[in-house]
Amino acid sequence: MGRPVIEIGRPTASGNANATVVPNPTRASLREVASLFFRLGLTAFGGPAGATALMRDEVVRRRRWVTEQRFLDLLGVSNIIPGPSATELAMFLGRERAGWLAFGLAGLLYILPSTAIVLALAWSYVRFGATPQAIWILAGVKPVIVAVLVQAVWGLGRSAVKGPFVGIVGVAAFVLYLFGLDPIVLLLAAGAVVLLVRNAERLRQGGAVALGFPGLAIEQLALGAIVPAMPFSLGLLFVTCLKIGALLFGGGYVLIALLRPEFVEGLGWVSDAQLLDAVAVGQITPGPLSTAATFLGYLVGGVPGALVATAGIFLPSFAVAAVASPAVSRLRGSVWTSAFLDGVNVAAVALMAGVTWQLGRIAIIDWPGGAAFVVAAVLLLKFRAPSVYLVIVGAVLGLLRHLLAA
């Protein structure tokens, strides 16, 4: 086993308890990173919020790679830079554990299982003419995922709510999210509000605000509108997915809003029904929701199209996360950016609470689902059972219910 990156509760030489020292990778630590994120890529159902909850359970509660506060900071930054937030969080955590080699390894191994599964489902979709049904898996998995989300919201919330005012900001973000306000707007607005209120005296004295978030300039990769009904080419597919990946603030929450103007309205390559099928496949498979682009790429260009689309939509996240990762400790060290991160963190937890509420209403619709949720919640909160194993058990129980009902 490699040496932990952060000694819990112990500050570095600079006196910053949230700073991190990135170790040199060892075979043991790289194997540990590879094993964990490949397994999460196979089991992280529930979209970005579900993946975040599973990562937190593994790296904070069970393995103690990072502190709760460090995890929140990494989560906050992954939510305000472009790209799939859960994938970027995986890369950040890989670097925390074993350096830059693990940074890329964690991201790739988190993406690959989902990509392979979506590619297989896309082949089946084209061959048989209908979206493969996975309701029997979801019936068992969803209540467990809701319980994992509840555990994560409870644990992260205790660290994120730093005083009554920050708590009020979190409640406001939760309510506004349920009313449909854009998630990235909520994250940035919450950060700005906490920054301004906490530093009001400095502002009155003429202090300058310099946030300096690296990587945001990649938004300039937007290439303008695509001409409608363009003939298909792998190059155009790659550029389109690259643009979406560069502008995908908020991760999976806003993916469909970016896919439709390009693939349906702009290029005319797929129909609304096919787009919804792609998003559905992304939701019922583990790993990042952005693998919906893999599905669309296969529909329009076969296996080469799937691979090109996957590379295009994920490449910006690797580039931006690589730039942003070293800056996380510096952001926490500034009174300005520290306040901003506190606001973003509490809003991120509020978004997770909102997703938990929405998924709970969908997932828990009968007494078996309710019983599964209660049992999973008790096992997680009281007995600290491994969440990944509970997800697998939930999938097996869902399959058994399907077989018994058949």
C-alpha cells in the first residue's frame, strides 16, 4: 500500500491543513487507484450525484485518502470547470493518491467500462431497433443509490455548512434547484454571495477580488453554429463533441441541453427520439452520463464514430482538470477564493440533495423499493457497509424480482 497523501488533521509545513503533498507513484498505490476507479466505472449508477456519493464513501470514509474538506474542495472545483464533473473528480482523487500518472489512469479507467457497455447497447439498439430494457436492474439499484446519496449528503453537509449564513445559502440553492434554476448558475451565484458577504469589510476598504480560476478560458473553444443538415464526417463529429465537452459546465445536469441543438437541430444527424434513447442509455449504465455521446457516435458512424465521439467529449475535461488540479490548494489558501469555494461547496451539496429528492420520488414507488431503501440507509449510516456491494446486491434483487414476476 502506498503512503496516504494527506495525514488527517495534520497541517503541512506551510500551516495549511487543506494543502496536499502529491506523492511519487508506487506500484501499490497505482494498482489501488486503477482497481478502485475501474470498479467504480462498473458500479457507479445514479449519474454525477451517485458517482460522487460512491467516491466519497470510498476515498473519505473507507480508505481515508483525503479529508472531508479536501474532498469538498475538489468536488467544488470539478463542478465549476467545464467537463463531466464526476470524471474530473476521479482524476483529482487519483492525483491526490499517487500523482500525475494516477490522474490520467483514474480518468481513463472510470470512463472505459461505461463506454464499453454503452457501445454494446448501441450495437443492440441498431441491430434490434429498440432500446435494450434494463428496468429490472434499475428497480433494485435505484433505492440503494438513493440511500447512498442520503449518506453522502449527510456527511458532506456537516462539513459544507460552515455557519448559519452558509447554511441559508445551501437551503436557498436547494429550493431554487427544485424550481428549475440552472445548476452552474446556482454554483457560481452561491460562491459569489458567500465571497461578498464574508469579505464585505475588505470590499468597503477597497480590497481587490482576484479569483483566478484556471482552465475557464477553454470556453473560448466554442466554434459557432453548425450548418444544418451537414453530411456526416468523423472530423465534424469530433469537433462537435469537443465543443460540447468544452462547454459542459455542471456535468451531466446540462448535457441534454447541449446535445440537442447540435445533433438534432444543427446537424440533423439524429431525431429527438434517438437523442432521448441515448440519454436513457447513459442514465441506466454506470459511469459518466456523457457516454450518451458514445451512443450517438455509434448511431451516426458505427464503432469509429463511437470512439471519436467519446474522445471528443472527454478530452477537454482531461486538459482543464490538469490545469485546475494544482491550483486547488492555492484557492483554499486565499480568503477570497476560500469563501467562494465554501459557497460553491454548500451549493454542490444542495444540488445533490435536490437530485436525491427527485430520484427518491422515482425510485421508491412500492413497498419492496421502500424496504430496500431503509435497509440500505441503515447499513450505510449505522454500520458503514460498503456502498458498492450494496449496489450489486440491489441489482441482483432487482433481477430476482423480474424473474419471479415473469
